[in-house]
Amino acid sequence: MEQSKNVDKGCEFCGAARVRLYGVNLGGIRRQMARCSGCGSCQVDSPIDEAEIETYYRDAYFGRAKWQVEKCEVLAGDYWRKIRRIVGSTNPGPILEVGAGYGFLAERLRISTGRRVDVVEPSDDCCAFIRDRFPELKIAGSSVNALVSGQEYAAVVCFHVLEHLQELTAWLRSVASLLQDGGRVVALTPNAMAGGFLKDPVRWLWVGADQHLQFLSPEIPNRYFEELGFRVTHCAATTPCYIHFPSRWLQELSDVGDGLEHGRGTVLDQVLPVKRLVRRLRMFARNRLQPNSSASWLLKVECCIDRLRGGQDRDELLLCLQREGSGSAERLRARCGGVNSKRNV
Ligand SMILES: [Zn+2]
């Protein structure tokens, strides 16, 4: 590999070469998002310093604004519906939620399962909220690396957290050390193989170029997880909660208006009242609605449109991994026969 100096280090999951997609800017730190030509997953190239990421999430990411808290509460209901069967079938034992935000889902897990639920959360604002509102939850630390490995948990759950990480291998190793034999990791994260993302990566609503550093794909080979001692028990595309993208339909209408005005203006020149209406809706969408507004009437509209469309946008990935006991892990490793060494972290 003579030219290896300037060649991309390759996909963390399958080792294939990657292609750069668009620029990422996390609080002034600039990188490129790169897509794997093999499994389709995406990660920033090159990784950002972990300490800088931790500072960003501790101080800047959450602000305890009313809409952020409300959004977290709505999302907790959606996540719970998606994972309750999986959680119900895990071994008895405590649960750890990583990146718990304002703690709504963790509290729901605690009440629904009757188990102890601990949380990992880097944001000071969120931790203060959790202490205040959900005192039964124990804040175990600011990251999984900070926890003492004790194979204590029956499940580690994380929802829309993995896209904020950049190297999954190190994270999974830390999580494995916290899980009982047979314990599970349950995660929801944007789906790198979503149709909208494949079609137009820059305009995909989940790009979040100011915060998202990684998108996982259902095509990641099972052997990647097996080498780390996990068996994939569930990996499926799902439909995201409508609150993730409030105002997206008005935004789409706005984009149509832009296209008609700037590209094929003559079409609407024939029907001026329609053009005026589209322009007014466009201005409304642009100026009046906060990007993450959780106005209840808007959420209801979004929900209705999603239902009418039959949940076609399977932009989210539900991933469940089971930690195999030491004997099983050895068998798994033997079965996948020392597959490539590129993924060492
Ligand atoms: Zn890959």
C-alpha cells in the first residue's frame, strides 16, 4: 500500500473506501462527512478531539428551553412504543440510558419495568432538570467511559445518541464492559440507507451538519459486531417520530414555491393568486416557525400527514445487540475467523 499516506483510512465497520459527502461544523470545528462505498455508513473524517465534543455537549447543546423539554417528552413516548417489547424480553436487572436528555424516557422505563434506571448525561442543564424532576433516577456519569465496568446492567439504551459519536468501536467496548452476559444494547439512530439521504445527502433533514458525526447503516456486516462480542438480534428501518422535523411539510411547500419562482416561474405567472398563497406560506414557514417549534397544532398536522402517507419515510434505524457470554463470544470470534484488522481502535 504505497499510497497509504493520503488514502482514506477506510470504513470502521467493513474496511471499504469512503467518499466525502459534505462539510460538518461542530461549534467551529470543521470536518467532512464521508460515506462508505461498502456498507453505506457515514462518519466524519477525521475524528474530532473527544474533549472538545464533551465540552460542546456539556455547555452548549441543551439550553433547557421550553420547546426542548416538551420535545424530549414527546420523543420519550415514541421511543418507548418502539422498544417496549425488546426491553420486556431482556434479563431482569437495572437499565442504563446513555444520553438521557431531560430524563423523560428513563423515568418511563423505571415506572413501566419497576427496575432501577441509571442515566449517563453530559449536559449540566439536563442533569439539573433530572435531579429536580425525577429524583429516583441515578445520574451515573457524563459518559460511558467514566463508569466503572462491572457488568451490572441488563440493558443499555440510547436514542439518537450514536449519530453524535464518531467511533462506535470504542463506545461499544465500554458498553460491553457494563453489560451482563446476555445483556442488550438498544439504539435508535438515523438510517444511513434512508432513501432521502441517498438521493440528496445535503438536503436530508437529518444531516444536522452542526452536530451529527456518524450515521449507521443496516448493511454493516454482522461480523463487525460479533468481533466485539455482540450478536445482532434486531436491525430494522423504522419511521421517525413526527416531532423530529416539525414544519417539514411547510418547508417542502416553501421549497416548491422557491423552485417555481426561480426555475419555472412562468407556470405560476399564469395563476397569480396561487403564487401569492405559496409565497405567503413560504414566508410563514421561514419567519414564524422556529426550526424545532413544538406548537401543538403543528404537531397534529405533521402527525396526520405522516399517517396519511402511511409512514413511508423509514429514516430511522432500530438496532439491538446482545452481549454474548465469554464462552459464546469466543465461539463468535472463532466463527468469523479473525476478520480484518483495520478496525482496531
Ligand atoms: Zn463500511
